[in-house]
Amino acid sequence: MPYLLRGEHQQQSTNLQRRSELSKEDIPKDKEKLPEYSQYKLWARELFLAFGLVALLLGSMWIATGMFPPLVVVESGSMMHESEDSSIGVIDPGDLVLVMNPERSDVVTYVEAIDPSHEDFGHKSHGMFGDVIVFRKNGDSSTPVIHRAIAKAVSNSSGGWDIPGTDIRNAETITMEIDYKCPYHGGDYNLRLVNWTPFNEGFLTSGDNRVTNGCKIDQIYATGQDSRNGLRDQFGNPVTEVQDEWVIGVASSEIPWIGAIKLGFSDSYQSVTANTWFNLTLTLLLVLASPMIVDAIPFGKSNEEEE
């Protein structure tokens, strides 16, 4: 009996060995085809999902803003509120800004937002009163400017000019002081418009950066031809009041830091602050590490181990 059992055991072992050898011979034939096909299929699916997600996001923003592209990259520091560091909620170099179609959003100027009797009193955008607009200088084809709308000249039916948000009505020339503090020679002074005779209907604009732009109106003749002021278009002409048709959009939400990726490949990289580069690097590392973090989380593994 012991010999019979040993023989049966040997026979069973031989049969199992043969079966395993047969299965090992058959498996590679299938694996030579399936893994490669599955790999391409997996890559195709991932690419489809990635492009689909991007298209879905851009499409959603297009529908929400009425603009395409719906985002602009800020290249200069003219809208910064801090001289050295970027801040969330403020437009800094390297930020992406969502831009609303101007036909969907009425522009509120700074002087309207600080006027207690105005319906838009208290309206703020990106850290200050009034709206920030994106516009083309004299309607040219150069890089658009993103600055705050300070005031707007509106033609009066009697031939003069009105400034909504102020008491000025039917004026031929405008001299006024705006409650907008400007650092100058160690003191704070209000922004002044001097002998302003509007060239056409439109907005007076300025950057928020009070060191480089905050008290410098983009339209030079609105401040008595002060040489510290003024933008010029691509042909060297002084920029006049920003007409409605020159306004590309109204600045809405801000996505900080991400636009610095684009600026890193241009001459504008020098305008990006050190803390923006740091925050961008940290964000990218977190995004790249997130799949590994998710894979490391033991979802459901405890139940399998117990079984």
C-alpha cells in the first residue's frame, strides 16, 4: 500500500507538471500580442481622456465668459499691489485671468465705485474699487493692456462732457481730484486730472502698481501733459480714451502662477516674482506627485488581506 500511494502521488505530480509545462508554452503566444495591444489601447484611452477634459474645461469657460480664448496671461507688473511679492486676489505677472465678454458685463469705473450715490457703490475687483479691463491701445494690433478703468468721459447732448460717478456735467475741460492716494516725495496725495479735454468718449485707465503706474494715467493729456504719464500705441501715438470697441474684455477670476510657465520661455520671465516661481514649482510637484499619493492609499486592501 505505501508503494501504491507513492506511485499515485508521483503520477499526479507528473500530470500536474505536464499541465503546467503546456500552459507555460501556450501563455507566451497570447502575451506576445495582448500586452502590446493593451498598452496602445491604454495610452489611447488616457490621451482621449486628457484632451477631452481640456476641451470640456475650455468649452465650459467659453460658454461662461463668451470669449475665446477665455484666459489671458499677465506679462508685466503694472497691476501689482506689492513691489516684490505676488498676492492672491491681485493681478501679478504670471497669473492667468479669466476674461468676460464686455457685452455681458457693464464696466464700473473707480470713481463710480467710490461714489456713495451710485448704484455700483463699493464694487471691487482684484483688490481695488472699479473694474479691470483688457483693451487695445487706440485699437491697434499690439499686445493688449490690462489696467483699471478710473473714469469715463461721456458726450453730453449739449456738446460738453459728463463723468459718471462725479458731479461733472457738460464740461468743456475737466480738472478734478480723485480720492486715490498716490505716494509722492514721501507723502500721499490724491490723483489729479488737470485740464482734461477728452479726445473721444471712453475710459481713463491706469495700472494698480503705485510705484510704477498707480498715479500715472495712461492718457497723458488728462494730467496736464505730465511727462510721467501716458501710453503709446504701436505707431508711437499717445493713447486716447479707451473706446468701448477697443475693450476686449473685463477681468474676472484669477488663476495664480500658472501663466508663468509661458513667460518662462519669453523675455517677460524677468517680471515674474521669486515667490511666484516658488509657488508654481510647489504646485507642479504636487500635481505630479498626486497619482503616486493616490496609488499609495490602501483603498479596500484591508478587506482583501483579511480574506
